[in-house]
Amino acid sequence: MHSNEMAVFGVSEPEEKVYRHFLRHPETSGQGIHLVLGEDEETVADAVERLVRLHLLRPGDRPEDLVPADPELAVARLTELRLRDMYQEIQRITQSHHVLAELRAESAARDHARSAPGSFTEQGVEELDGREELRGRMEDLVFFAREEIVSVEPGIHLMAEQVGQAQGLEWRALRRGVSRRLVVPRAALHHQPVAGYLRELMARGGRVRVATEMSDQVVVYDRRVALMPQDPKNIEHGALLVRGRALVSTLLGLFEKVWEQAEDVTVELRDPAESQLPELSEAELRVLHVMCVVGKDETGARDLGVSVRTYRRHVADVMRRLGASTRAQAALLARERGWL
């Protein structure tokens, strides 16, 4: 017997039992299944009615037959509906001023966060009004991130505005070891400023994927804090800063679902100039391989049987041939061309 694993999508235990029953026995009659499931007849009837409304069940060839939706489609639809419900729920909270006052009083969210940089309160929803306040808070969150930043960015024009403002902080975050994953619409690959930012992000160790169908914008920092627009379709209306393990975990789970279904675009985002990279000689390939696997120049020079000075000159020649400014970038370009 399964527990109510679909509860995260807002599906009750009887509804899950009914859906699983029809997955095991597709195109069977809905009559009498309350006896099979050991549930009250009215409870099962209500469950069937809601599953039909959710499009998890549909009528079969005979009126009394029911056919279950494919699990992947069912989860995708439930995810979308759940996200909408969460937005509405958060909006109700933020519109209830006395609840906000209590949350702010208990957590001292804004004052505490600004007086103790990098320390996040454990619970609460903070409403951010205006683009300046939003931009300032995003910069703080990127600056103090220590582990991971993940985001779904469906708005190309909004991304174009943020590119110049955010990339300096993002590059510093990547240098200190912060993992960065980003999902964008495919159209972003054809927007020159955004595509350039994405290429640079990948060159610095970030990961990018594209999705045809995307959820609304959401950014999660260090799995503890999430940022999302109050209006899913228009961030101009302000944003919500969300803290709290349950809600942030749910938003992170939604990101992971989008990420899993999105497509890798490493090759598509390659700079056109990279297609003209010269082929390396056998000796240069050996230098490249040694450069990428050893930690010290002395070790690399010893492996190649040359002096450290000669080894460093060979490395510089290979980097120049690749058009790379750093050894890490040279390694990335080599991997993309299948040389490593």
C-alpha cells in the first residue's frame, strides 16, 4: 500500500488510490471500485469527480470506463496547478497585513538581514515593492550565496536588463565555488546580449538548459531563500522573498522538475568563432592533456621531460591557439571539441 506520496501536488490519499488503481487497470469501469479500495462510496465518487476535473482521468470508449492520464503528463499538470495555488496562497498572506506584521516582528526580517549580512531568518514572506528594492535584495542574495543559485528565467527582455547589473556579482560567486544552474526559453539563444551572457556563464562553470514550456520565474539561493514575482506574469508588480523549509523545498522541487525536462545547450551556445578553432598537433594535445590533469607546473614539466620554463611556454602557446584567457577556459573549450 502506497502512502500519500502525491500529497505535495495537492492530491488526497483517496484520490491517489483511485488514480493508481486505474493505472494498474486502465479502461475499466469506475463502478464498485470503492469495494476494491476499501473506501467509502461517496469518498471514492468525490475522488473520481476531482480527478476528472484535473484531467487525470477521462471517459473511455464506454461511458462507465475511465482511462488514466500518462503519469508524466499528470505530474506536469499537477505541478503547474500546484505552483498557481502557491502563488495565490502567498499573495493572500502578503495581503493580510496583520500576519505580515507578526512575521516581521518575530523574525525582524529586514533589519536583522541588513545588520547581520549573510544570516537569513528561518521563516516568513517578505514583500518587496519597486525595482530598486528588488535589485538591491537580489544583489545581497548573490553576494552572500555560498553553495548554489538556481533559477528559471522565462522573461528574455527582463534578463537582458539584468545582464549588465548581475554578471559582476555572479562571476565573483562562481569564483568562490558557488554552483549556478539556469533554465531559459529557447528564444533566449537568439537574443544576442542574453546569449553572450549565457556563453560567458558556461565558460565560467555555470550550467544552462532551455525549456519549451516553463513555469514562472523563481530563484532559489542556497536552498534556503527563494525570490519570486508577486504577479507570475509581471515582476513590475513587485516580488516576494520567501523563507521557510517547506515552501522553499517545494519551489526547489519545481525547479528540479523543469531542469530535468529541459535540454542541454552547450553546443548551441558555443561562440561562432569557436567553430574556427585550429586543430592541435599531437604534441600540443599532449601539453593540453598534462595541463588539465596535473596541479603544478613542475609536475607537468617533469611528465613532458622539459624545463618548467619550456613547459609554461608550451601551455601559453596552446592557450593562445585556443583563444583562451585561462587554463580553465582552455580545458572547457577542449572538452567541448572532444579533445579531452
